[in-house]
Amino acid sequence: MRAEGWMVWVVSAAAAVMLVHNPVYTVIVLLAARVAGVVCARSDAPFSLSLARIGGLILALSALFNMLMVHVGELVLFRLPANWLWIGGPYTVEAGVFGLSNGLVLLTLLVIFTTLNTAVSTSELVRLMPRALRDLGVVILIAVTYLPETMGQLRRIREAQAIRGHRVRGLRDWRPILIPLLIGGLERAMSVAEAMAARGYGATADARQPFFVQFLLLVGLLAVFGGWALSFWAGWPGWLLLGAGVVLIAALLWRLGRQTPHTRYRPRLWTRWDTGMVVTAVLPLIIILINRDGLTYSPYPALDWPGFDPLVGLSLLLFLFPAVVRPIQKNNNPQITQINADAFP
Amino acid sequence: MTTRLLNALIYLTTALIGVAAFAYPFVLPELAGANADAHAADAPVLTVILLAAGLVVLLVEVQGQAVSAKVVAALGVLTAVTAALRFIEVFFPVPGGFSPIFAPIILAGYVFGSRFGFLLGAMALLVSALVTGMVGPWLPYQMFTAGWVGLTAGWLPHPQNRRLQIILLAAFGVVWGILFGAIMNLYFWPFVVDGSATSWQPGTGWRDGLSRYAAFYLLTSLVWDIGRAGGNALFIAVLGAPTVRALIRFRDRFQFQQG
């Protein structure tokens, strides 16, 4: 599965959760995203957060915080004197339920992005950088490449200082470790720059953007800004203006990226599975946007069961697509995953 | 001349977008009135899009201004060093939200100028998010804010007196330690739309919004942020002087232009 497909999946799932704000749908997305994350995890994923512990913490804190702050609702558990600043007043079940529902949204966002981070490797994420930002792409690649080297350097300096009897007791003792690290890093930057210049980096490309591109970038940005502001008054016309601005900026980035020819070593092919991924990821969002009225859940003023629309609920299950496809892909062509694992360490 | 003007306009627009994206919870209710209620749920989604668009345009613009093999290499390596510091934060005996990532951004922005500082701030946050697997909707906000830390560090006066310089930088670290927390809180604050005394309520005035936010901040984040502010000051006080010396020596070798 290509990283582009995953990005669409992530954006769509996150937008669905943020727009709907209803615990039933949120739980569906949460479970779908978690299953996808477990099934599609790379073998060399950096590390996994303990989601159960963090999730419990988020839910408990947001419920507690909301009960502490909100004193609205009918099912009163107990009361504190009303003249206590902020925390005085009745403590209600409704406030706790709303806090839980908020915490669930935050937790689901966390799970969605954890899935992205475990399923897609760092180098593939870097490749998503628009080609127009090629120099910053190089900066990121240098940084990602040198990070393990820097960590190793740090360890070596610490060992060398320890041999001389240096021990880290306070903050001041970090000076003989961090300053050599910095100077060594800058020395390396000098040699990297010389190597890049020797290979002709920056010699031919004209860094300055053409005038009309700059002008249109500004126009696109103003459209996004205006659309954002307008959406608060008028709703959908603002969305349209914002969307037009985003499309304009994306087109300009594409145009700028074409100025520099660029080759890629062993590209991952776009298959029909990727098309399927994009379609199944966008579909639930469209269904939500069409019938949004009544989807949102609020326990105030009196506790009630959240509404459930089977169509929306079923459509959210489409977020399971990568989890379903992954085993099929593996069975059909075990070589592909192997080669890709080699090409993108 | 017109290009200059266009550059200035782009910088101005992105700065306005940054301010608007962080400040809309306070200003919006008064401006939009009753309509604000109906669209409150969309606001966080749209704001992430707005901020990401502003960030991309700004990065394209700054990149066009500041590109050369030396700048790219120095940025890449310094980003790696800064991101590596994030892994050793457990070693520092400072409690709370301290992260040693800010001190190098401040010092590099101070020595190499605000453009370099902005790029280093944004890139350092991006790379450490990529490496630790913490990419999320909060990332554009973090990149924008950390970029501002480096950007504003370049605006500081450069006194001759070394001691004065370090005191100035340490104070700057304290200010941004608090400010970073206050700004980053605004990212999730509108999510907590629950009508409480300390949460964002669409349909109230900005004064009211601000006082609610102050209460929210005092209750939830101040202790954490004081840890970060103190850590920044301590880090700069102990390590700032030799770092600035090393950076200045390399600036002369790199032949950076200041500004």
C-alpha cells in the first residue's frame, strides 16, 4: 500500500471523527483504525505506545475535568458548595458522559495517527514532501540520515569522557559532552556542504520562483484565509472558497516541482488496491457530509442514548479496508513485500 | 521591487494566518454572533487546513530566499543534533514540560538570523515527529510555533557584553517556554466545547473568552510550562555561552549573511 493512500485514509478518518462527534461512530472508527494498525504494522516499526494505558488516562482525565468544570445536567451525584470558584456546584453524570465522549475523540485521533506511523516508514513519509520543497526535502533527508550517527557520536563522546573520569552529576557536566557534539556536527555539515557543492548541488537550479507563481501563491493563500473566515458566517460557500484555494496552491506546487527533473529508485507501483484504498476512505466522509444533521451527540440537558444511523455506521467500517487487503496482498505476492522491505529500510 | 513587495505580502499574510489560527477562539464569537454556534464543530478541521496551507506557502517562500548547499547542509545537521537532544531529555533533572529542543533553536536563530531560525524550528519539530512516530494534526501548530521561536530569536539585539547576551537569551527562553505552552493549548482548547466556566464557548465576547482561557491555563498547564521555561533558562545559562561562540565561529566559516 502506498503512502499516498494511507494519507487519504488518515485525513478522511480524522475528519470523520472530528465532524461527527458521536461516541457510537467514534468507537467504530477507533476499532477499525486499531485493527488496521495492528494488521498493517511494519516489522521495523520504531516503537509502540502503550495505547491502553494512555487511552485510559485520556478518558479518565477528560471525564474528570469536565465534571469538575461543568455543573449542568439532571442526574446529580453530589454537590460542593456553590461559592467555590469554578469547582463548586452539582456534579452530574451528564458532564462525565460528555467528557468521556470528548476524550474518545482525542483518543481516536491518536490511534489513527499511530496507525499511520506504524504502517508507513519514515522514508516513505519523507517522499510525500511536495517536490517544490525539494531543498527542505534534502534537509529532512540529511537530518534523518544523520540522526542515528549523531546518537552514536553522543555515545562515543560520553564514553571518551567517562574514560577520563568524567561523570555526569549536574547540568554543568553536560557541557564537555554537548559542545563537542555540536562542533563535531558543524564540522560534518561543512564536509557535507563541500561534497554537495562538488556534485553540483544548487549550481543549475534557479532558486527564485517566477513572479506569477509567487503572485498566484499569494492569491491561493488569501482564498484559503478568506474561505476559512467566511465559513463561520456562511457555511458551505466558505468551504468552496477554501477548497479552491487549496487546489490552486496544490497545482502551483505541482508546477514548481516539475521544474526539477527527479528520479526515484525502485518506485512502489500504484495498484488497484491503492485506488480501492482511496475510494473506500473517501466514501464514509462523503456520506457523513451529505447527512450530517442529527449525527452529533450531546448529553445536555438530560442524558439520552446517542442516535445511530445504520448507513453511516456501516460506511465507517470501510476504514477496515487496509486491514482486509493486507493479508490478501501478502498471500498473492509475498515477494513484493519482501522487495519493498529491502528498498525502504 | 515588485518581487520584494510580494515577498513582504506573503510573509505578512502567513503571519496573520498564524495569529488568526491561534486567536480565533477569542475573536470569532463576537464577530460571527449567532452563526458561530452552527459552525463551531467545523472550526478545528478548517483551521488545521488553513494552518497547513500557510505553512507550506511560507516554506516555499523562505526556501526560495535562503538556498545554497551550505545552508541546506548546516540546517540538516543542526536539525539532526536538535532532534537527537530530544532523546536525551530523560537525563536532565528538570521536571515538567522541559524539552532541550528549544535552546538550540533559540541560539541558532540568534546567531544565524531569523530566516535560518524559522527553518530550523519547523524542521526540528518535523524530523523529531517523523522519527518518534508522533505525526498528527498537532504537527502544523508545533512547526509554526517552533518556527516563530527561531524567527523572533533573530530579532533580539546583539549586545557586545557576553554576560548581558546570555541573560537576554535566558530571559527569552523563559518567555517562550510559557508562551509555547499557552499557544499549543489553543490547538485543542476549542475541542473541549462543553459550556463550562473554563472552556471555549462560542457566542461570548473576547474578554470573557480570554478570562476563561486564563483559568483553563492556570488550572491545567502553568506548572508544566514553568518547568519548561526554567529548563530553557538553565540550559541557556549553562551551555549558552560556549554554544554561541561555536556557532559564531562557524557562521564566519560558512559566510552566512545575517538577517
